[in-house]
Amino acid sequence: MAKLETSCPLESFRRFMITSTCRSFIPPEYENDGQVFPERPRDQGTMYVEAEDKVTMNRVNEITFVKVSYVLGIIYNSKSGHTQLKWRHLKDDMGRLNGEASTNTMVNLYEAGALDRPFIRSIAARVREDQSLHH
């Protein structure tokens, strides 16, 4: 597990959530609407959006799609329990992303634009360092 502490745009984290959980079945109009986020219950791996205003749009499989305005924070836990992330609003559309992420999550965060290549490299170097210390 890699520890994360960085900042990223809200839209990048939204794209990460979609990629990780519902890319194959999200209605196109929801995917293209930056105010629509997926949520799911704790027993499926918590995805929760804390916002000033939130309206439930639709439910597909275990995912509930919500339309939000002014996101304050997001909790994302993977089904496997290997990833626990929190995004907290900082300023404009930027937020602070921290928590622990699996390798697969790191790839999805990178693909969504939430993490950049230099950040991934620094995490990879840190993980290699930690592993060499434990062997």
C-alpha cells in the first residue's frame, strides 16, 4: 500500500471514482455531467460525497448516482478494503487527497488525471525503499 498526500482537481477524482466502480454501466449523460457522482453503501466499500446540496438521480446495481453542488469532501474505500482515500475541498475545484492506495488504485488515479507521473515516480521510489528496508 502506498500512502498518498497530494492535491488534485475534483473532476479528476470524480473520473477516478467512475473508472474504478461503474465505467461499464454509467449512463452517458451522468458521465458527462461534472455534478453527478457515484455513491455506494459501506458493505460494498464506502463511496460518499459530502456536499451542500445533493439529489439522488438513479440507482444502477449497487451504485447510486447523485447530483451535487459544492462538494466539501469525498470518502472512497475500495470493496477489497485495500484502498481508503479522502478528498477534502481546498479552494475552487482543488482538494487535498490523502489515504492509502493499492497499485491498481494508483493506476486509476493516474489515468483519471488525479496523480501526475512525477508523483507516481516518487511513490514508487518510496515503496521500493520501504521494501529494501524490510528485507
